[in-house]
Amino acid sequence: MPYTDLLRATVFLTGAEATVLGAISAIAVGGEPSGTTVIVALAWWAIALILGFWLGRPERAREDMREPLSRARMATSLPSESPARIALERLWPIALTALIAGGLGLFFPGVAIIGTGYALIVSLAWHTREAAVQAIEERDGVRFFVVPNSAFKPIQLVRTPGLRSDRLTSRAS
């Protein structure tokens, strides 16, 4: 599975988690007579948005991608696992936390509210990482692929030769 695809899937999945948990929060809080929970939820979500955008700055994305990309070993063949299986192996904890927070959030709105904020932070903090990896792939003429391993271990990548960008050859002329 291309690393950029895994990064994109992570952002979409955490964004979907934030949306669903936000809806569950609204439904669970809807019958509550006190507005305190709503005010706390909106304040937390605003803080999460600010923090997520701050953590997702392009400079930070480049810095965060430096270590996993530099550890990538060179390979001439792709990992044998299917992309869907690799994505499932890496992303199942996100789906599990969404299900748990959503289920508990129906009875305890605070759980869904907090989960929404954390999902917003992750989604916004990671939204620029794909572009950072793509820029390096285009610059170096390589592709990074995810090696199958546990979601609880650091990501392992392989670097394969790719096609150099047409822009690189046109600049040299």
C-alpha cells in the first residue's frame, strides 16, 4: 500500500469519526435541560480545531515525516500483502475507538464530546502529511510503501524506485 494512501485513509477515517461522534454528541445532549454541556463541548471542539491546525502546519508535517521516511529501506519489490489488509492492520484502532466512544456517548455524552475533539485534532494534524510525502517522492523519484506490521509498532516503509517527475527533466534541459 502506498504510504500516501494510508495517510489519506487515516485523515478520512478520523474525520468521519469526528463527524459521527459529533452527531452522537448532539443527539445525546439534545434532551439535556442544561446548556453547560453544550458550552463545554463547543469550547473543547474550538480548542481541538485550533490545536489540530497548529499541529498540522506544513513545516511540522515535513519534520514529522523525516524519521519514518529516512528509516525506509530500499527494495525492488512491493510488500506482498494487499493494500486493504495493510490498511485494516494499521487503522483498526481508530475504528474501534470510534465504536466504543460512540456506544458510550449515547449514554454518557461527555465521552462522545471528548472523542470528537481528539478525532478532530488527529485529522487536522495529519492532513498535510500526505503532501509532505508526495513532495519528497516527486523530488527524489521514489515511492514509499507500507510494510505490513502491527498498529502498535512504529510504521515500517520500503522505498522503491519510481519515475522521476517530468518537471525534473524539463528543468535540466
